[in-house]
Amino acid sequence: MKKTDRKLSSKIQYIWDYYKVPLFIAALVIYTIGYIGFRYATHKDILLYIAAVNTPVEKAAEEYIRSFPESDHAAPDADASGERGRKNADVSLVKDLYLVSDPDSEYHQYVYASRLKILAAIEAEKLDIVLADREAMDAFAAQGFLMPLESVFSDDPQILERLETGNVILEDNHLDVLLDESIPYEAVTKAEKSYLDLSGLTTLPGIPEDRPVYLGIIANTPRQDEAAAFVRRLFED
């Protein structure tokens, strides 16, 4: 080994022996700053949380749903540059959730896990809109999870004419029935226009004619304005 190489190696070893802790801390700080900067640059706010229950969402429909933050409906007022939409926003779409009562259904094994996910999302206020078939939508309505929509869209006749009635269970005797199956089930309910029929809408491609899809807005959503704007976009695009 040449003399200059030995000196260089000695210097490197010296620096490592005496400065390895400060060097490690400096490297950690640089990494942390870079990571935070990357997360900040790529972070997107969730504008809406949407779940599809008992309902397949085809690619074209998913692309339409996820394009909502870029639409005029998401940000109706243009900024100083004249641009509309929210570039740093996104839509959270959860698919493959199932609420079926038929024990012979191929999806029945997923019901328990789906129910837990849905209840947790509602409790955390991270579910705004649900797309579902009538069976699942009636289940949402019965538990009082859906917002009455007549007042929300009172100024839009084309939406009002598509509203469907759900029965909210105010009280029932389901506990008594669980203890004694001979007792007939009884419930006190209230009818509400709580979800709407999306049949025939071209804005959500892939909705089968023989399996209507319905839309409801979750009652405790903190993003009611965004949810209503999403619905209006379906009928105005």
C-alpha cells in the first residue's frame, strides 16, 4: 500500500472513530427532513370517504369518482390563476364490502369483517357516502345511519324524484326475540327519504340494469357540503 493511501485510510478511520455518533445524528436529521419534505409534497387531503357495499365498481366508475376533487363541483370558486378543483385532495374509495342476509350467498363469509369496517368508519367520521344495493341500503337506513335527503336537495327536482324511502327503527324488541324465538318481532319505525336511485345515470358507468345501485349520505358526516356536491355532479355532468 502506498504511503498516501495509508494516510487517507488513517484519516478515514480517525474520523469514523471520533465522529461516528455526530455523523450518524447528522445523517438521521437529513433523512428525517427529507422524509418530512417528501410526505408534505405528496400529501393529499381526503375530500370524501366513499364505500361500495354489495356493489362492484368498474374501473371507469372508479376513475370518475376519484376525479371529483378536480371538478368544478369540488371547488366552485376559481383561484387567482383561474383554475378550479383541489389538486392536493383525493377521494378514499373502499370496495369489496358486503352486507347480505342470505347464509348461502358466496359473500356471506365477508359480512362480519365488512360490518366492523363500516361501523368503525362511521364512528371515526370517515365515511360520507355509501353506494349499495337495496338490501344494504335498507340496513343502513334501519340503523339511522343515513341522512334524510329531501331538505338537502329541496332545490333540485331531478334528484328529489329519485329519492327512495327507508324505514328507521326507533325501537324494537330484538333482544326479547333473541332470548325467545317464539316472540314475534315488533318495531316502531319512521319512514324517511334517505337514499336515491342511480339507475340509468351515464356518469357512473358500469351500473347494471338488473341490479340498481343506490346512494346515501351518512348522517354524521362532517363533509355534508362535499357529499352533496358529489351527488349534484352526478346529475349535472
